[in-house]
Amino acid sequence: MRYDPGPSTSNGSQHTLNGTQHGPRQKQLFSNGTNGHSTANGTTSPHRNGFSSAARSNPNSYFGHDREEVTRLLIQGLDDLGYHEAAEKLSQESGFEVESSAVAHFREAVLQGEWQQAEALLLGSEPPDGGGGVSIRNGACPGLKLVESANRDQLRFQLKTQKYLELLEAGDSGSAIIVLQKELRPLQPEKDPQLSALSLLLGDTDRERLRENAGWDGAKGQSRQLLLRDLSRSIAPSVMIPQHRLAVLLDQVKQNQISQCLYHNPSSSPSLFSDHLCDRSQFPLRTILELNQNAGEVWAMEFSHNGRRLATSGQATDVLIYDTSTFQVLHRLTEHTDSVASLSWSPDDSKLITCSHDKTARAWDTPSGQVLLKIDYHQEPVTTAAWSPDGQSFVTGSLNGAHRLVLWSIEGNIIHDWEVSYRVQDCAVSPDGKRLVVISSECQIVVYDFETRREEYCILNKTRMTCINVSRDSRQMLVNMANSEIHLIDIDTAEIIKRFLGQQQGEFVIRSTFGGADQNLVISGSEDSRIYIWHKENGSLIETLEGHQEPGCVNVVAWNPTDPCMFASGGDDRKIRIWSKEDSDFLAKRRRRLAGNRSSSMASPSRGPYGSSTAIL
């Protein structure tokens, strides 16, 4: 399928919040050590953040790693696993604590809403005249050690903002005004937008409305834990170890091994007991089936979310739905009067939207194959459709006319009609329902807030684009470019994370997608009749597969979301190829079992590109 001929213009997970209470090893407020770290004999260690050197007769190095760091991580990890007595014993035997008493009391102060205490513990304070306040020994609190990039005023602002919001929530507007005027305002420029937004909250007497307008869940919600998490990022890790640090490091080890494993495709997580390496023989490199039921070029193809169905369409006017257990045709949808360029399954797979050059989109009931809804609102070919995650609405896009991007209810009512000047080439809604991403024939990527319908940003490229996909975690988008590149883009920052090179694209619409068990692969068709597969993390080209007749394009690929070892490809040769790590005997046996040995369901074999027999349907 050719492009729209319109004009062109010129790239450590945090497991939980830092609000977890620690076990019995927390000491009393302020000991004699630096930053509150105590020693076994009451003296201070100048070398190890004040942690004890008692019982430390072993070398400082543990296979090249700092013994103290390793031990403290093990103590924290044992606590995380629930082995509190073992953690306590290790702490006693080693003389190390996970954190100082000052850190423990800082955490407690934040979680209990003791804001003056929390600020003094974090940033330090001098005792007020006449004594009192937070003090250690000589009456002064030194504060916790911060990272070099820490902004002390910003940390104060975060603490005082929480204090201000809690006062408003409690109905103490008088005290809240004092905090705003005397504590928050001196920390920010005169016309700072944050201050302006906080000032506007003074009029919210309704608590629910206050929390909604502030984007804040209240003192009894998660706001204090979130604040603690944010503040902890500015505290030196040697003083306040990030929550679940050992688990984060183990995740990084696994991720590094996965990134080095070219053929990684299992659905299970790698074991920590051995180095991880996937065998090429377990990768889907064989064509086990060739479907030739399509009457024209194959332009669109998508597995259902449960992996049990495969929908295909293209140059012909009909749409086919296959049962993936046998790859027999379940339904042939024939209501369109022109080519069908795009299709999309509903989240529960009960409906399918098809988009046609006949200027209509149709919603189908997939169990029965009957039309549920016809959209004839657009004035030009309908190019794309995307469902909302709840399945209660969907978006359609068109090339020209007054209505180019429209949000519909499942009853066919217009929810929102964006007034856009560009021609819509493709679109996708992020799985978390927060964003709508659109690519245009005018070389734009436009990102909308799907909840407010407002545009967030627009990227203007020098090259046309043909398709867009959003990752399962809603963090990345994959875009096919007409200059033979595929870009992986961070949705939040709009930065290009990776460029995938090798496939050929310049004149026709070629579609790519994420693949593999964890979407750790990128797969695309190509104008040279081949299929290209890359490792998403390191950008390496893993395989170039030949399977469709030359000359002609492989227009579309689709990976089975529930079977990481199966994908499909469709091309100009009017054929759909099913790829797997198995051979055709595996599918034939399954078909015979499901069909009750009916000979009519068997297909004649031919030779596939890897030497195995390929069933023709």
C-alpha cells in the first residue's frame, strides 16, 4: 500500500515507597557518630560513615566489593524477605547497621507529620535561644549528608508544601496562610507558578475538591510516603540506602544478562544461579504454515489479545478472522466496498474495528461476525482506529475532510472531535489510558493527554512515518520512518532511545511492532520481501528472514501476545506466513487432534525456507 500522496515538510526500578518502617535495630535518637551512626564502643569511625568497626576482623574487601556495603545490603535484604531475626544477628555479628538513628528518626518524622523535626534532621539546625528544639550533645543538629546536586531550598519547599496542604485539609486556613506567606514564599521567585497554584487552593473549602485540584491524596493517603521517597533521592545513598536496594541490583543483573542475550524470548525470568543465554533453536525462525485465503495484498494483521484469533485485511474488501488453534477461517467479513487498511481488536476481544478506503469504519461482533456499528462520519478514507483501555470508546482517524480525528462511544456517539489540520496516518492509545499518540502525513508525531483531550507536544520530523505502536508499559513508542529507520522514542521526554536499521522502506506503508515475551524485540516488514528482527535493548539485528515472494513488500507483521514463539507476516504476494520454533508436524498434529482426524482439514506440504515442510491452506 502506497503512502498518502499529500505534501511533506521538511533514547533501577523502584519497588516500593520509602515509607517502610524498619525493625528493632533502630537506635535511640542521635548517637555520638557522624550523621548519627553509632559504634560499638561509643567512639566514631572516621572512615565508614560512623558505622562500627567492632567484630570487623575480616578484610575490608569482599571479592572486590566493599564489605560494609555488601553487609548492609544483606541486612536490608533479609529484612525485606521477612527474616528479621537473621538480619538482627548479622547486624550484631558484623557491627553494621542498615542506617543511622538520625535517618530512622527522619523517616519517622516525615511519616508522622512532624515537619519542624523532619526539616532539622534533614538539613540541620541551630538550637533556638533558651534551648529546646532538636539537638544532639552540644545542642546543634548537623543534618544528613546530601548528594552534591541536592537543592536545600527545594527540599524545604517540598516539606513545607506538604505541611501547607495538610493544614488546608484540616481546615486551618489561618495557619496555612502563615506557612504560605512566611515559609513558602521566601523560597521561590515572586511569580513562581507553583506558588500561584498553591495560593489558588486557599479557596477550596471542600476537602475532596482540594485533594483533586492539588493532585494530592491527603495526609492519610500515600502523600507522606511519596514525599519521603522524593526527599530520599537527595540523601547520600551511603547514609540512607534506597529501599529494596538488593532487589534492584538483582533486577539490574538480570536485565544486563537479558540485554546481552540476542535470542532472549522466554516468558519466565532468568535464574540467578547461572548465566543466562537463550538458544537460537528456541526462536521462531521456521514458517510452519502459509495462509492463502486473502484475495489481495495483505496490509493489516493483528492477533487478538488472548492469542486465539488472527484478523487480516488489505487490498481486498473482505476481512478474515482465523482460529489460531487450527488456522481455519472463522469469519469472512464482507460489508466494506473498498480496501481495508487497518483493524483493531477491543481489549476484551469481543469486537473488531475495521477501517476502509470506502470512507467508513465498522465495529464487528467477533463471536458472530455481525456488524454492530457503521461509522460514515469521515469524508475521506479511514486510515486507523484505536481502542481505549476500558473498551468503552475508540478513536478513528482519516486523511482529509472536516473530521480527521474523532473519539466515539461504543454506541456510536461522538465524545470528542479534535479540530486538526493534518491528515491522520496512524494512531495508538497507551495501555494506561493516559495518552493518544498520532502520526500525520505531514511528518508530525502529536501526543495528546487522552483524559483532557489536550495536546501535550508535537514532534516535526523530516521524514514521513507509516505506523506507530505504544509499548505495554506505556513508556515508549515505536515509529516506522520512510528513510529505512525505525525509532524507539521515550513518550515522556520525546527523545529517541534507539534507531533500528537494516530494513528497506521508502515508497510503501510498512508496519513494525514489538515482539517477544517481554516486548524485548522489534520486528518489521520490508520492501525487499524480508522480515527483520532486532534486540530492543541493544539495537542489534538478530535475524533477516526470507519467506515472501519477490518482488514485493512484507507489509505487516504481528506477534502473538500469548505465544512468544509465534508471529505472522503478510505481504504483496497475498500470503500470510505463520512463524514458530516448531515445525509443521507440530501444527499438523494439533489440527488433527482438534479436528478429530478429518482429512479435509489437512493441507498439502511444500518446502519452507529452513528446510522444514510448510502447510498450505
